[in-house]
Amino acid sequence: MSSQIQQILTRYWGHHAFRPMQEEIIESVLAGNDTLALLPTGGGKSVCFQVPAMAKDGICIVISPLIALMKDQVQNLRKKGIPATSIISGMSRNEIDIALDNCVYGKEKFLYISPERLTSDIFLERVKLMKVNLLAVDEAHCISQWGYDFRPSYLQIADIRAHLPNVPVLALTATATKNVENDIQKRLNFKKENVFRKSFERKNLSYVVLYEEDKLNRLRKVATNLKGTGVVYVRTRKRTKDIAEFLQRNSISAEAYHAGLTAADRSRIQDNWMKEKTRIVVATNAFGMGIDKGNVRFVVHVDSPDSLEAYYQEAGRAGRDEEKAYAVLLYNQNDREELERRIDLSFPEMSRVKHVYQALGNYFQLPVGSGKGVSFDFDLHRFCSTYNLPAAETFSCLKILELQGLISTSDSAFMQSRIHFTIRANDLYEYQVKNPKFDHFIKVLLRLYEGVFDEYVQINENEIALRATMSKDEAVRLLTQLNHLKVLTYQPQSDVPQLTYTSGRLEQSNLYIDRENLAMRKEMAIEQVKSFLHYSETKNRCRSQMLVAYFGETDTERCGVCDYCLERNKTGISDMEFDQTKLRVKNLLVKKPIELHELVVQLRPLAEEKSIKVIEWLLDNEEIQYVEGNTLGWKEAKN
């Protein structure tokens, strides 16, 4: 089997060797084992399910919450000549119907689907007829209540396994603590524990925390001193624009990116950055997921994320080519206050949650008892404006409704225009003969696009107009006419966020919110913020060691390249000698304060020069302090 998967890797992906742990994960899957793969950002997760799926007959179902990532992977697979499709928000029922039929009767090798779609009648009917060879669960941490991005819809994946009794599951994630790791396996009904964990260490990545009141000027210095392309993460859309403009004023190439931009602008900005026409993208966390750019030389967080999981994932987008890169966090007391404020903002009063739920039903004119599985275009700002609701609080209310399993939301994802001929080829020929005014236009469509009788095919109205020697408006008019005449189905392009009702609309009086669960979620959020603040404010430990210890790795060496380690390296003393000396200093000073010269004497036989260097380092890192005059005392570290 090894030679077969090697051939598949080379033929379709152009690689002659697997990355560390990929081959072992693939062989585990091919042996029919339920498998959990913990691979850091950039570790090549997709190859772990795509290669074994190609090695077996049948279709691989890939469950993912990320619409943009699903679209990118489907597009990339098709470019390699591998048939793949996706079912995402914004597709019509007829479009979904055809896509699923092609998975049953066609030659599709991959079906990408969001977890919310798994329990729909239309999917459950078809999945029983599919020859499924693998169930791949991407972003598997979303299934765990202990995870930083829990999504209730993921809990439905285990139910699908009942329809696929002999199909192995491959769960993949880049961020999981030990609790989350165990929870994933339990909730996916693993037959036995089976985890492949690649170290979370990133030896080429230098983690740096800079305590800075004037973040903008420090960012300017960082961007000036570091070479290559980078990403700057901030919290709000407004700050992306303000900071990008600040960098531009300082002659640094930068553009702002957030989910509120049009698809054309997002695509242009991303493309310019990928081709290095733009050096820096200033973005919300909407940017970076699934982007395959290895030579990002730095990631700077101007605003603090809510958890170490989020920070590790976003910072980890630097240096995926394994060359030297930097992850810089700009931090000050305002960040602590903002993080604590956001916790309260994330858990509004239940009366506010119920009010938003009622407003949603009215906004979509949805009768009580209806709407299950129905998706609506949803613009949060327009909704808030309509009902005079505060945007931040409303967003939190929607997240609580999502946690309760009542709705699901997705960011805007550009859906290109597409067509599908609803009448058979023979009937279409007769139609053209009887309706000569459409004949030339239909011939243009058939020449330009293949497969239009079998599935929905993406089209470009400008290209059609050019070939048919008419204006774009005229081409759209004819497509719309043919749609009304039921000759074809025409879906114009869209780029709007979606909101899906995962259960029928309830009477407000029947709306149940699990307060106990929410209280637990709030406690978890508080603990996650505490962990992030501890990382940010600790000055006397290797950054890499702190991060990987959070994910359960406690036996790693100092990285040697973070801000702590660079200062520590200046002592010129080995780790063992330094740690032993530090312990001796602590044991002496916790008993009583000692004058500097006496402390140096008591540290013998260590050379005086080395003793002074250790003492200076401990002073600089606030582990010891002058009590009075030349007398030193031990200072308890802050948590």
C-alpha cells in the first residue's frame, strides 16, 4: 500500500515525500481505524484524508464549518482532475439535489458538506445509497464543549455513523488540549483510542511579546525591521482600515481585509498579497484560514485574541515554509481590560437573547413551527438597524442561539453565477428549432460550458456576452428568461452571509435557553482568557514552552529564539547551570534578604562573573528585587 499512496501523492500533489506523520495517519485510515490527527497549522491535514480516499473505491465525505475553505479545496481538487463537489449555504434545493445524485450515481470522489446539512432529509436519503470510503471531520475541536469554537451541529456527526457502520472516521484539528482530544474521540464514537499527535513546537518561529503603550509606532518599527510579507491581526473592521492607512502613510505597503468587503475586493487583496504586490494585510480573523502561503515572515497581533488556541492558530500562519519567522504580540494593560469586558459582552441577559430570537422570526417573516433547514441571506448590520439593536450584543445573542442548536450562521462566501439545463439534450435541440431567437445564445452556452446537463456549472456573464456579441445586461436578461421558461436554472452570483434555522421557529414563550450550560461556557471563557493573560504577562519563561504546555507537552526544551530566550542566552550560561544557580538563589533569598556581595560569595564555586549575570537576569525579569540598599529578596511571580 505504501507504494500506491506514494504514487498518488506524486501524481496529484507533485510531492516525492510525505511530511512527518502524514504517512502513518494515512496507513491507519487505510487499515480501517478511527483516527484522530493533531497537526499544527500548516502541517498538511488535507493530504491525510485526500490521499487515502483516492486509494480506495467510493467517495469521501468531508465535514467542515468553513465555506471558503471547502470551496478552495473543491476547486483545487478539480484542477488536479479529481471530481469533487460541496454542499454549502446559498445553494438551492434543486442544486443540492443534483449534487447529491452525482455523489450516488456519478464519479465524485469528495463531497464537502457543513455539519448543519447532515441531518436534512435530502442528505439522509442519499447517504445510505453512497459508497462511502471515509468520513473526514475537519476542525474536529468544534465537537467538544471544552473546545474554543464549539458548534452543536458537530454533535450530529456521530448519528451519521449509524448509516455508515463500516466506514472509518478521520478527525483532524490543529488545536486541541488533552481534554478536547479525549472528548473528540468520545463524541465521534471511536471504537478505540487512536491519536497521532505531532509536536506543537514550531522551532523556526520566534514568539515575541512586546509591552507597548504606543502600539502603532511599535508596529511601524516591526514592519520596517522585518523583511518579507506579513499579517497584522486586529479585532474590528474599522481598525483594519485605520491601521492599514497608518502603515501606508509611513510608506509601508498594506491593505485592509475583513468579511464586510465585497468578494471582488477580498479576492483582489488576497491575490495581491499572495503575489507579494502587497506586503502586509491588516485583517480581522476572517483572513488566513486555509490560505496556502508558506513564506509569511511575520504575524503581528495588535489586538489580543480570546484564547491561546486562537492565538496559536493565527500566529502559526507565519513560517510554514520552516524558514525563520516571527509571531509578535503587542500587549498592554488595556488588552487585559478589553478581554475581561468582552467576556461580559459575550453573555448578555436571557431577555435580550429572547428578544433577538423574536426579532429574527419577524425579520424573515417566518411562521411559528416552520423554517427548519431553511437558509436566509443575513446582513447583521441591516438587521440591527431595522430593530435598533446594538451590534456587539446582538452578535453575542446569535452565538448563544447557535450554541442552543436553534440557528447556525456562516460568513459571506462568494458564490459565482451558475446554470444547469433542466431539459434533456434531445428536447433542447427541439426547443432551439421551435424558438430560433434563443438558438444562438444556447449554442454559445453549450460551447463555453461542459456538464451543464449533469450538474450546476459556474459561468461568467461577461464571457457569455462577449461570445454572443451582446451586452452583459442582455445576456443576463436571456438567462433570466430561459430560467422562467424552465429551460435552465440560473443562479446569479451572491456574496451574502447566511443564517440557517436548525430547528423550526419556536414561540418566544417556548424558547428554552440552558442557563447551566451557558454558565459553564462563561467559566470556560474566563479560564481561556486567564491562560492567554498568563502567557502575555509572564516574563520569566520560554514562550514556546508555555504554548506547547497548554496543549499538553511538558517535556520540551527552551526554544532559544523567543523574547525570553534571547535575553536568557545573553548570560552565556548553560541551561543546567543557570537553572541550578537560580534554584540556589531562590533557596537562599526565600529564607531572608541578602546583600549582593554576600549572595555572590554564597554562590561559589560558581565564578563571580556568572553569578552576576544570573542575578542581573533575575532582576531584569523581576524574580528578585532590591529590598533596601544593596540587599536582595525573592519576589513571588505573578500569575
